[in-house]
Amino acid sequence: MAYALLAAVPPVFGLYTSFFPVLVYFIFGTSRHVSIGSFAVLSVMLGTITERMAPDEDFMISSSNGTNGTIDTEARDMMRVKVATMVTFLSGIFQIMLGLIQFGFVVTYLSDPLVRGYTTGAAVHVLISQLKYVFGIAVPRKNGPLALVYTIIDVFKAIHLTNIGTLVVSIIAMSTMLGVKVINDIFKSKLPIPIPIELIEVIIATVIASNVDLAGKYGIDIVGDIPKGLKAPVAPDFSLASSLPGDAFALGIVGYGITISLGKIFALKHGYEVDSNQELIALGLSNFVGGFFQCFAVSCSMSRSLVQETTGGNTQLASAVSCTVILVIILEIGALFSHLPKAVLASIVIVNLKGMFKQVTDICHFWRTNKIDLMVWIVTLICTILLGMDLGLVASIGFALLTVIFQTQLPKYSILGQVPNTDIYRDIKQFEEAKEIPGIKIFQSSATIYFANAELYEKALRQMSGINVTRLISKKKKRITKLKQHLKKQEKQEKKRAKKEKKLRKGLESGSGDIAVISGNPANFNNLEMDSSHGPSSEVDKKPEDQDLEALGLPKPEVHSIILDLTPVNFVDSVCIKIMRNIFRDFKDIEVDIYLAGCHWAIVQQFEQGDFFGKNISKSQLFPTVHDAVRYCLMKHNPSTDQAHSMNGYLSLPPSLERETSSANTISTKL
């Protein structure tokens, strides 16, 4: 009944919501301890929707003098019920559809910091929305961004109109409930069940209000008429459907996120499994069926679920029993609560927000553990408070996803070293015992490589390899250009010499002219022939492009092999493949071999689909582990076994691993 006030519908519809959807979940749900019903966050979201679609201004009755008079509350409430019913029906359809297409994983986007920040922000919304019942003042509910700020301003403007009787009732109710809840916490191990202070206060307040006539004497707002009996199912008003899909989807996602989060906590504690997709379908069916019985959106009720679990309820039969109690109230007892002051219901709502407000201590926890989670929590809280429940959720999810993108764009890059006499490789900056292997650089990124960080990966590799790749390639190109120019000059000289030889030969064959005059000495011809046979073109056996660095007069890098550890990588895209090709090409130009280690088979498949392997890159450069790649590099550049084993034990292994690593080359070849 209290949450019905949050949803801006008559209290009796809160009773309906606690009956029909619970029965449906009893049949289709997989959690044994979750108690389905109204939830403060969803109720506030729903109240925002109903008051936006059916504001008080649309139901003002003009007085005889032409000024605005009273509000037609019956017509307004009827319209709000239609809105609540329709949005609940659509929310159920969305949940069922998502469950059927196995979309239960969507809840993973609602991280724990996000959910806790969101529910804390929702608690602020709930608290502010109940102030008008606590002070007994009339404050219209605002909608849209900054609505909460405007509502607070309106409350302060109307604070002088406070109904003292209502305020006294609120203070007594809240102080009593808080005191009893403290007693419940202190003696929870000795009490068989917690003292049901809310129910006790409702009964006492109803009795006092009906006998003292609080509404008539002191102007205290009461619940009003609560009709007996169940209503026949009614189809939702589909004329409203076009205006509510976005709101319905948000309600469905938030409701499911809260339900599955608490359901998994209970399942882990008691040793059973919860099917996330079936839970989505069960919750969807609860809302879908509830839409025909004028119920509003349901989710997991935290307080009732915790009470059900702590008092020994192990199946959904406990929920069935609660439905029986609700049915009795709807059929007979409910009418007795018509004199219940709304201030008592508001006090129940506010006091039960204590657990949500305690989540403010998350700031200290996340400050110590994870600053990114702290940012998500704070931004979610601020967005929820300032932008509202719907836009705040969208903005919060967007920010949480951005933090993931930023973390993948700014990963930690490491050079790995070997822990001596093992096949373990660790960051040399973090582990003093890890030592680099001479001539080999092992490079690792803490994140996967894709379009957002592929260029950063290449840049970090160039910097941490200790090789100025760009400068060395530039010098090599200049040397090659000079060599080509030199060879071209020699080729011209060779052509001139060949032309002179041809002229001399022609003169000898014709017998005309004096050889001494032409050549100066008969022996010159023979010398020319010998020089032409050993000209510059014969001294260069390779093309200029194929000359190594030493032949070009450039220093060779001390690093002969670079191993890229791709163990953290779980996917690659076309940009990553392009960058990898560039890495292989550039380091090959400076005579440094590149090897890939730790590739998952799915990554190898993606490389194949991207035509990564070809003429210049072969699968022989793939190794299942970093240690296999290190062994291969050392054996390749130190072919003598004795020499290889003498390098500070870099090739030695524990005896238990010798047989395993002896097949490394075979595995690499198969890859």
C-alpha cells in the first residue's frame, strides 16, 4: 500500500500487485528465496511516468467563477492506473522477449557499483517524494531533468503550510519503527522472527485514526476507500502504448537487474543455481499477467526477501503463504484500513530506505579498492539525482561502458623476464627475481588489442623494445638509396668501358689504323677485357634492398627476437591485424624476428580469416607458450647446445616439465 503511493496510484492496487504477480512467479521462477512484489525504485520510476502522463493540471475542475477549483481525483486515479497497467504490460513483454532470445546476460552491464549507486540515488528520490506526506503539504511532482531539485524548492516554499498533526504522526511512527528495528538487529539471534513493527503500527494507527477522527479534527490525509474483493481482468489501454516503450524497457531492465542480483546472492549462499534467462521470463510473465489485473511493475522486494530467507523459508511456498494473507486482506480486512493516515505509510517507506542510505559507505570501500568503481558509483548517483530515474540509468550505463573503453585504451604494457630455472615469466618492474633474457624482448599488454588501442600497442612496443625502429629504417633507406646511386654510376661507367672495348675490337678486326695509336699499347686490350670481367656489377651479389645492416654499415640491434605475449588477448579485429602486419614488416627490415605466443585457437582463426599469414608471416612464428618461443629463439641464435645451456640456465627446466616442453616445436608447427 505504501509503494502504491510512490507509484501515484490508489493503495488498493498495491495489494493487487502483492498477489497476482507473486502467484505467477511461484510457478515459473527458479529462485527459492526471492520474494516478488513492489519495490521502491520501480515504484518511484512508475510514479514519475504516471504523473507525467496524467498530471493534476489535466483534471482540474473549474469553479463557478471561472477559476481553478478542486481536482477530479477519481478520474485522475483511473487514468494513472491505466498508465501503470499499460507500462507494466509492455515491460513484461520486453522481459519475455529478452528471455526467449537468451538475453539474460544484459544484466552484466549493470555492475555492482552502478546498481548500488543507482539504488542510493533512487532512495533520495523516494525520500523527497514522501516529504509531502510527512509534512501534510501539497507539492506537485516534477518530471524531467532537475525535477528533484525543483521538488525540494517547492517543499521549502510550502513548508510554512505544514500540517502539525500530520508531522506529529510521522515523527512518532518513524521514531518507533527505528527503535524497534534497532532492537531487531541487536536481538536477531534470539528472536524467532523479527518484530513486525510496520504491521503493528498500521493496526494501531488505523484504530486511533478511526476512533479519534484524525482526518476530520486535524485535517490529516488518510488512505480513503479500499474496495473489497478482486476485480475481473481488464485488457490494458493500448492507445497509450506508443508513448511508453522507452519507460517500459527501462522498468524491465532495472527490475530484472535487481531480481537476478539478489537471486544469485541467495543461490550462492544456499548452494543452488538460478537460470538468468528463465528468471527474465518468469518476471516478464508476472508483469504481463499483472497488466490484466491492474497491477504495477514488480521486482524482487529486498526487505521481504531478506525476512523470508532469515526466518527459514527455503522455497517459494513461503511466497504462496504470503499471497494467502494478502488475499484475506483484499477480500475482508482491507476495508478496515481506509482510515489509515498516509503519513504512516510514508514513514514506513522512509524508514525502510535505511539500508539503501547505508550504501553511502561504499565511497570509503571503493576508495580503498578501486577508483574506477568509485567514479562509476558517484557518477551514477549524481546522474540519477539530477537527470531522473530513466535518463540517469541510461547515462550511468553509458559512463560505465566508457570506463571499460578507457581502460582498454590505456592498458599496462610490460616487458617480461624469466624467473630463473622455471618457465614462469613476469613483469621485470614488478618482480625483482624476473630477469630479461639477452637478445630477447618479451612484450605483453594487459588488455585485448582492437581498433581503439592497436596504434598505442605498436607505439608502446617500439618504445619498450629499446630500438629506434623508425630512425634505423630511415637510415637503411638512405644507405640503400646511396648504394643504388653508386651502382647506377658504376653501371654507366661499365657501359662506357664496354663501348670503348667494342670500338677497339672493331678496329682490330678491320686491320685499319695503328693499334698503338688507338690504344697506346697492345696489352691494353687484354687488360680491358680482364677489368670488364671483374667490374662493379660482379662485386655486388645481392640487390641493395637485400643487403643486411652490417653490409650497409649500420649497427645491428642487440635484440634479435621479440616475443609478443598474446595470452590476455581474447579477440582481434581488422585494425589489429593491420598493425600486427606493420610490426612484422618493420622489425624484419631491421633484422629482428617477431614471434607470437599464447594465442588462443580462436585468435588464430581470426588471424586466418584476416589473411594474416602469407608470404612474409608463417605459422611457424606461433608458439603455444612464451617459454616455447624463448627456447626456440635461443636455439636459433645459439645453435650449439652446450652454448645454449650455459646461458645462466635460461633453457633449463624443472624435470617434470622437460617432457612437456620437448614437444613444443611439434605443437608450434601444428599451430
